[in-house]
Amino acid sequence: MGLKEFVTRRIIQIVVLYFAIATMLFFLFRAAPGDPLAAYIGTGFTQEQAAQIRATFGLDQPVHVQYWKYMTNLVTFNFGLSYITGDPVWRIIRSRIWNTLVLMGTSVILAYLIGVPFGAYLAWNRGTKRERIGVVFALVSRSAPVFWTGLLGIWLFSFKLGWLPAGSMSQPGVTYSSKLAQFTSPDFLRHLILPALIQAFYFYSLPALLMRNSMLEVMNEDFVDFAELKGISDFAVMLKHAARNALLPIVTAFAVAAGFAVGGSVVLETVFAWPGLGREMVRAVIANDYPVAQATFLILAGLVLVANFLADLAYGYLDPRITYD
């Protein structure tokens, strides 16, 4: 199977899985207890007005009709109207997508910048006390809940030391002409540092331990022994030969790291009051705002699917021995 056939097959799989997730979300939310329009209708409407509101949102139709309309609208990314505000869902979540992507992307990059060299350091010191301490530290950081490390970071760096803001994306009342202007402002970067570091601290151990294990395997290969027999220094062997070949499994871990970032963003954005998809999803679930909740779930799931797809392509590109079967 060639690259073109592999890409076509993977795209079809992603589309099928995406619509399967959408189907599951549709029926799960409608099986939830409570009236989704209770908060919107309130007590100031007559029964006739309430029935008209339900008709506006299409909730007066049979479930199979609602499902068909929902799935066909997904093709054009029409997520419907919010049950709480009545605004289009896409308008609500459009700006929050970039907020989440910036936070996730920064934390993943930091995790790799910290984890890959740290894993190489552990492999270089294999069998020593420094390696054992480093492995334990990596496992402890992976086991610490994000909400706990987030609150601890706020307490230490915001309230005690006063170095960094406690939350949000900018100072109250500050506005920007565009997202680019906001993301490049010093004030935004100060607000980004703490949540990105907390997120990176949570899953840097993944690339670190993978790098360590991969390097330990590669350093037992014959070509490493041959390079040492040629008189190449141990550090050069590790850097030019062992580390380069050990990086391949790290590429596949990118998709897993993206999944960690997506899952962690829900908790992290809530702790730091970060106006992203994760925080909006929590708000929508609590308020029974099904269209917004479904849309945020689908977008976050789509990010994970795309990350897995890109990791598959990158792995095959970096290692020509990989065949697309």
C-alpha cells in the first residue's frame, strides 16, 4: 500500500470515527436527566410560548428527526443554537478554539523540550542513583493531579511570590485589536507561563521515559558498539547515533501527549479561569447547554484524531523502513 492509499484510508477512518463520536454524544446528552431548556424558558413564559421556543430549537420533533438534522448540519460545521443564550454555537466557541490551541501547543512544546533532554540524561546515567531519582521524580510528576499542582502553583507563584498572574488571559478591562495582537502581548505571555508550565509538568514524563527506554535499547545495538570501537567519544555516540535513532518512538508519543493536553485542558482551564474550550465545555455541561457541550466535545476529539494522523505520517517519513500496510 502506497502513501496515497494510506492517507485515503486513514481519512476515511477519521471521518467514520468522528461521526461515531458525534452519534454517541447526541444520544448520551439526550439521555441525561432534566430539561435542557429549563434555564432558558424559566418561569416567565406561558405554555404556548414554551412550546414555540422548543419548536425553534427543534426539540418538538422526534429523536430520529433531530438526529438526522444534527448529523447533516455537522457536515457544514453548523452546531446549532445555544440553549442558554440562543446564539449560534460556532460564534460562542470560535474564539475559544485558539485560546485552547495556544495553551495546548505551548505546554506540549515545553513538555518535549524538558522531557527529551531529561530522558537522554537518564539514559546516559543508567544504573546510577541519579537515574533512579530521576525516574521516581518523573513518575511522581505524572501522578500528581493537574488541579492540585495548578492550585499549588497559584498559591506559590501568585499569592506568595507575586511573580505571575493567578488566572485568566489578560488583565481586566484590557482589549486587543486581534488575536495575534493578544497572543504576542507581554501581558498575555505572563498569563500563559504558569498554566503552560503546570500542564507541561504533568506529562513531560511521557517523552522523558520513552526517550530513556528507547536510548537504552538503541545503546545495546551493534552499530553503537562499532562506533565506540572506531574511537568516537561516548558523548558523541550518544548524541549522534543513539539519541537520533531513539527519537522515532517519541514521534508517536506526540499523539498521546496531545490527548493528555486535551484531557488536562478541561481541568486546567477551569482552575486558571482560562477562556478556552475546556472551560466552556464544563459550563455547558453544568447548564445542560447540549449544543455547546456537544460542539466542544467534538472539536476536542477532532484535535486528538488529527494529532494521531499527523503522528502516523511523521513516523513513516522519519523512518523509511516503515511500510503503509
